[in-house]
Amino acid sequence: MRTTTIEPPRRIESVADGELCGRGTWTLTAQGAHTQVRYDWRVEAPQAWMRLLAPVAKPLFAWKHDVVME
């Protein structure tokens, strides 16, 4: 993951290369005394096997993502 843009205090963008390639954007919005944080992540799978299996393995990929993110 490599940070490409920082716009304090509103936005941070980054790009990733590796098993998944893509762009992520952190958006921070003031909500009274709190801050709302949103992360949008657009990825592509560079490996042919991932693209081939994606339609049927989507639930497995989503589960693995959730496990890793915990």
C-alpha cells in the first residue's frame, strides 16, 4: 500500500499492488464532536485464477477478507 494523496483533514488516497491491485480512499467528515470515517476500496485481481473463480468463489473471498480485517 502506497499513499498517493493527503488532503488534511478530509481525505487520504492510496494504491496497492500485489495479490490485489487497486485504489483506496479514506474520507473523514466531522459529525459534531465525532468524526465519520468511510473507506472506499476498488480492487482488481491481477491473477487469472482469481478472475476465473470470482463468480463462484465470491462468498469465500468475502469471508477471507472479513477474517483478515478482524
